[in-house]
Amino acid sequence: MSDQRRMASLLATSLALGALVLAAAPVTAGGVGAVEREGNCTSAADWRLEVEREDGGLQVDLRIRQDDQAGRVYDIRIRQNGHKFFDANRTTNADGEIRLRRHRPNKAGSDTFSFKALGPGTIVCRGSVTI
């Protein structure tokens, strides 16, 4: 085999091995570390939904606020990729807030979290985020 052919073969082998090493390198959680969205409910209340990568999973934080309206009951449902994982009533605190925090597994691919909260009277809060 000529020196040129040997050199070309060695170069091709080196490139192939380099590509294999790169392909086997661990993938880090690139992209977004947290996603937050906020909005208004249908009447006199607002909400904020935040999902953050934490401890190999996802930290879900939901806040509903009805200013200075303590003792208001909300029926809250939260879903991850369409599957309900929280369904309960919660009551606003002295500041008129409800705060929920849940840790969820990080599923393969994107995760979409959505919620719906029915408050007193005609109050409806709903929103979603994808991480």
C-alpha cells in the first residue's frame, strides 16, 4: 500500500472514531431550564404557571391570586401531557393566594403542563406551558 493510501486510510479511520466518540458523549439538558406563563382568569383573579428542570425531574409551580380575597375555594386540576396528576380543592390564604408545588418526572421529549381552576362564581383560570 502506498504512503498516500495509508495516510488517507488512517485519516478516514481517525474521523470515524472521532464521530463515534462524539455520538457517545452524554447529552446535557440543553435548552430552556424554566418556562413561565401568566395570565388573567375570567374575573378578578390572575395566575402564573412555572415549570423548571430540577433534580432530574420537573418542578411545577402554580399560583392563583384573587387580591385580598381570603377563604375563596378553587377546584384545581393539573395535567402533564394530558394525564391528570393533581385534582383537589384549595382555599386562598390571607393574601388571596393559592400556591401549589409538585415535583414530576421528566418524560422523554417535550412535556406540556396544563391546568384549569374553577373559582367562586364564574371565575375560571386556565393555562399551559411546554418545556
